[in-house]
Amino acid sequence: MSADAVAEKCFENNGLKYNVRISLFFNSATTVSGTVTSAESGGITEEKSEFTGTKNGEELTIRFTGKPPVVGDASEWTDKPWQLKTGNSSLSIIFSAKNYDTNKWADTEYKFELCR
């Protein structure tokens, strides 16, 4: 990432079919960049994508440089803002996810906790 990055946070969600890790760099008070790494649970396959974005309060508007990595068989990235929660101790991202009970797609919040 940028040599100008002033702070880094790492968030992860291991509750999905894929283990997703987000490295987030706060380049300034209003700009961010980072990477998302997705690895299939118990598997060898790994995808990685870079992103840039802006920060407005606790809200992050993110744009992937290329294709975003897979997060699940029935979960897709949206362009909805990411939300930093509880003093930057967690990250909330809205995905479009399929509900297997209703067989319908809906916006679903996935929570990412600080990396251990």
C-alpha cells in the first residue's frame, strides 16, 4: 500500500464459507485504501483485490481497483458505504445475500471484527 499511509486497521470475518480479511489504511482524514483477501475455509484458493475510497465520519465509500473477491456462494458486494463501528473496533458491510428460507435476495449486514 501507499508509503504515505498513516494508520492501518485489519478486520476479518471467518463465519462465512470464505475467510475474508480486510486491511484498511487511513491515508489522511478523508482518504483510505486497502486490500480484501478471501480464502475458502479449509482450502488453498485465495483471491485478493485492492480498493481506494473516501472517509466521511464513520462512513467509507469504497471502489475496488479490479474485480472484488468472492465472499460466498450466495453473497455479492454492493456499492453501499461501509460503516466503522464502536470506535473503529468493527466494520459493517452491506452485501446482497440470498436467504435460503425464502429463496430471495436482500441487503444483509456482515460484521467484520478486528483481526487477532
